[in-house]
Amino acid sequence: MNAINFITDIRSIMTVVSLLVFLGIVFWSYSSGRKEDFDAAARLPFADEAADTDMQQRVRESQHG
């Protein structure tokens, strides 16, 4: 077996392994058990809006009062 055939075989094996890893990640991310976690993560950018509004109100009160 020469080096070119060996490298070609390694590339083929890595392609198959990469495809399997990709499919595993897709299956994991779309599984129903992860929905609640991803929904909670999707709401994170909006979680600080109430805290930011309260903080802005306190800053205004401290500046004017």
C-alpha cells in the first residue's frame, strides 16, 4: 500500500466520521428533550429588559432626587 492510497483512505474515513458527528449533533439538537432548554436560551436576550428598565428608573431617580 503506497502513501497516496493510505492518505485517500484516511480522508474517506474522516469524511464518514465527520458526517456521523454532524448527524449526531443535528439529532441531538432537534430531539424533543432539548426543546425546553433551547426555549429558555432563546428567551435569555430579553430577560434583562425588565432589570434594565428598573436600573434606568433608579438612575433617573438618583440624579433628580
